[in-house]
Amino acid sequence: MKHYIRQIPLGIVATTLILLSSCLGTKDYVRPEVDTPDMFRFSEADTSYNTALEWWDLFDDPVLDTLIKTALERNSDLQATAYNVEAVRQQMAIQKADMFPQLNVSGQAMRGNFIGSVLPETTNSYLVAGQASWDLIFWGKYRKLNEAAKAQYLASEYGLISLRLSLITTVATTYFQLLEYREKQQIAESTFDIRDDSYQLIKQRFDAGIIPEIDLHHAQIQKSIAASAIPVYKRLAAYSENALCVLIGEAPDTIMTTQKLDAVHVVPDIPPGLPSDLLARRPDLLIAEQDLVAQYANVGVAQANCLPSISLTGTFGVASNELSSLSLSDPIWNFGGSLLAPIFNWSKNRNRVKAEQSRLQSAEENYRSVALYAFKEVEDVLIEISTLKEEQIALKEHVEAATGAMELSSERYDKGIASYIEYLESQRQAFDAQMNLVGNQQNILSAYAKLFQAVGGGWQ
């Protein structure tokens, strides 16, 4: 009989160890391997890197500088996100506090004939006591929970940085679009004035019977085309102003600036750094990495839940039937502990571990995906800048040639050498060339702003 009694606890212990062994093996975080190229394909500059945030100073535009700084101070989305980050930081502090003993004090006053048992007469009862409790986890559960909370906090911080970069880029690109639309409106207005003068001259010649009616209609068409373009760009400019005002936390209003796109300081070639540098500075990559760190910790928490937990509790205080008799000279106290060990729960704990491990694998693949997309985004912007610069050279030559052809066609038409159709075509080409040049100037400046965001900010 004694032998049989001894075997039962040994069997339970053996079974427990077998079941718990499947939950062991917590790994510390290791950054996943990513297929990182040695350098960017379309980088024309060196790979030096400056982590200064105020890269927009490179554009040397006081209005843009003011808009960005105001947006960083007053943008509602940015401020709301900052408050959420603070809430996550406080949550991290709450999680950390669970590692330490919890102390409370309570007071109680009762009157009746039942206090735990029936009493022979009505009795008063007074109690003042301090209570302490402490969950002892020797398997790293709370440490892993703290790691997860810290990773969530850091991810929220990087999310705030990402939003900040996105806000700066959006303000810059919207401002450049405003300049583009205003210049295109001015080109349309100037073209309208030229075509209106031409129309009036053609009308006089038509009225005098010198030219056919078809020339008058063509002149009216070109004048109307220029006239219809003016309200289009006026509207688009107003949209850009409204968007900028919202970004800087103000009601829609006029953005006062006389800046021209071609007067914006030419940005030098930007060193994008090495592709591997992105892993340590792009906010979206840092967020993905912290999500991965948190998931490593979640696996550890699930594994720790497979193991026994120990809790200690204690009470110390005074109790009496009379309030005036409460005294520390005759205290009440108790101290105890409890142990809870999972034995058999239909594999729920093991399946929780497997579920968290699957989420870990998903987080690793997501990190690799975000990294590859980051490399692609930088490469795309680099080739965009390079090819836009090539376009700019060709477009400038196009404007010069088209403007010269328009002037020559006007002279040839006045001398009766060229047809009016030739003159109108030269006007159209000059108008389109100027519009395309302004649009390309805006695209170049916006592409630089996107590059700063793609590489995580930087450069002075």
C-alpha cells in the first residue's frame, strides 16, 4: 500500500513534465535575414547619410518652411497620434507594475448576529487590515509581457515618426502643386490675352473681307481653349490652398506666396545611403520589427502559461468588537501561498503556443515583405528623379523651340507666307510646351520630397 501511494505522485510529476516539455524552448528575438542589395541601382551620389530631420530647408523657401513647422505644431491627426502614443507608454508602465507585489489597505465595519457563523447576540465588528499579494512566475512570463508592451510602445513611437514624415512630405508636395497650378493659370491668362488680341485682329480682317470665315472660327477656338483653362487651374489652386490649410490646422484661406517653381532652390543629388541602412531608420520597417519583437514575446508568454504559477498572499491588521478597542498590540495576520499547475486541458495550452508560433512566422514574412517594398520604393523614386531631370532638359529645349516657331509663324502669317492654320498650330505647341515644363518642374521637386520620406528623412 505504501509503495502504491508513492507511485501516484511520481506518475503525476512525470506526466506533468512530459506535457510541459512541449511548451519549453523560448527563443530570444533575432532580426530575420533579408535579401538586401549592396547598393541602390539608380543612385548617382555617394552613400553618406545625415539624420537631420529638417531636410525641407534644402528647398530654401521661407513659405514652405513656415507651413511645415506650423503643420508639425498644429496638425490634428499628428497631435491625436501623439496622445495615443502617450497612452501606450502608460500601458507599458501598467504592465511593468504587475511584476511587483500589490499592496492594499481595507477597512470594514459590521453589525449583526452573523459574521461567518451565527452569534448568540447582535455584535459589532471592526476591521482595519493591509493586504499584500504577489504572483511569482519563474518562467519569464512577466518579462515577456514587458517585452511585448515595450515593443508595442516603440511601434507606436515609430508610427508617430512615420506620420510626421508623411505629413511633411504631403505639405511639401501640396505646396509644389499650388505653385504649379498658379503658374499654369498665369500661362493660361497670358495665352488668352495673346489669343484675344489675335482674335480681334482676325475679326477686323474678316469684317473687311480680307480673310475667310474659317480663320475667324479657328481664332475663336484657340481663344476659348485658353479661356477655359483659366478657371480649371484657378479651381485646382484653391483645392491645394484648402488642403494646405487643413494640414496646418487652420480653416481654408489664401496661401500668400509669390514663389515660382523655377526659383525654388535646386536640390543637390541626395545620397540615399545603403539599402541595409533602411532597416534601422525607415519607420515602417521599425514598426514591422517591433511587431516581430512583440510576437517573440507572445510566444514566450504562451509557453510560460504551460508551467505552474505560484501566488503569495498575506494580511496584517487589527480587529475588534469595539471601535475604540482597535490596537496593534493584538494584531490579526495570515500568510499563505498557492500553486496552480496545468495538467490536462485537451491541449489548449500547447495549441496556444502553436498559434503564437504561427503568428511569429507570419510577422517574420511581413517584415521581409516590408523591407523589400522599402527597397523598391527608394529605387522607384531614384529612377523617377533621374528620368524627370532628363525630361526637364528636353522640355526646356521644346519651350524655346516652340516659342521661337510661334513668333516666326506670326511674322510669316502677317506677310501672307504662312497659313493661319500653321500659326494656330505653333501657338498650341508653345502653350502645351510651357504647361508641360511647369508640370515637370513640380514633379521633380515632389519626387525629392518623396525620396526624403522613402529613406526615412535626413540630410542638411
